[in-house]
Amino acid sequence: MPAVIRKFVLLLDETHREMGRPVAPPIRRVVAGAVIENPFAGRYVEDLAELIAEGETLGGVLAERCVAALGISGPETHSYGKAAIVGEAGELEHAAALLHPKMGAPIRRVLGTGAALIPSAKKSGGPGTAIDVPLGHKDAAFVRSHFDAVEARVPDAPRAGEIAVFVAVTAGGRPLPRIGGLTLEQIEGKDGLR
């Protein structure tokens, strides 16, 4: 059964200056979110296949919204991450069912690449709860300039019987990175690490 979606949200964060210095090109990060009905709210269910399937569908839908907002092609993107906040009538395992078993493959299809693990976070909370969506380079985990996070929040979600699920995609790393590590030019993208 497809997810019952109450709303979509989109946040575009674009940094042009940092510490009085220009950031060129500007660093753009997008978070796309969906607030969905939790089909298992208020009860323990052993088989979470319905949420796993919903995660697979939402991964592609949210990644497409991110890429469209960035205005670039999927392969031109840099980093990604995912997160979910489950309302008080749910459990953390409901968020895990959305995020982990099948959400990654459709995100990678939209982006055209993605050898690295997709960083994730989950928590329980009520309307307006914020979550930091962790970010990492999509093809090489050792690219330190792309270790980051972007905050996601929906003022009226999640309600008790809902889950707010987010995908974040970027068109760059942190502004003015200078702590070393693998550079973009050194990425091989074969094992997800380098």
C-alpha cells in the first residue's frame, strides 16, 4: 500500500559568504521531506514490510525533488543523507524501516552514482521537532570537506500517528574547507571510501 502523504516540504540553503569571505560557487544544500501516516502507530507489528516499501518509494521521490531544487543533474550532486522523526505513537524501528532496507537504491538511481553509505539519523518527537540530517560525499566517505549536516523541521509534524522523513542532497561541501583529507580530484568512487 502506498504511503498516505499529508504534506511535502522543501528547504534550499545557499551560502554565499562565510567569515566575511566569498564562497564561489555558493554551496547549495536541499532537504526534501514528506510527512506520512504511520500505518503501525499505537501498536506493535512484527512485519514492517509496508514501511520498508514506502521507504523505497519515498527515497526516489524525495531525491528527485532535491535534484530539481538544486537545478543540476543527479551525477553533478556531491553529498547525501537521510533522516526520519517518528511521532509519539510510533517507535524508532518504524523510522528504521523507512530509512534502511530499501531507501538507498532509489536515491542512488536518481543521483546516478553513490558508492558511499548514505548517512542517516532517526529520533522520536512531536510537531516541530528538529533533526540534523547527516551528510557525507556520495561516492567517497573519506572526503572530509563534505562531513556536514543540515537541519530539518516541519512546524506541525510529526503528529502522534505520523512520520516525517527527509532526504538531503548537496551541490558542494562545507564552505571554505581546510582540514585535509581526500580531495574531490582524488575520488575513485569504487569502494565508497576513496
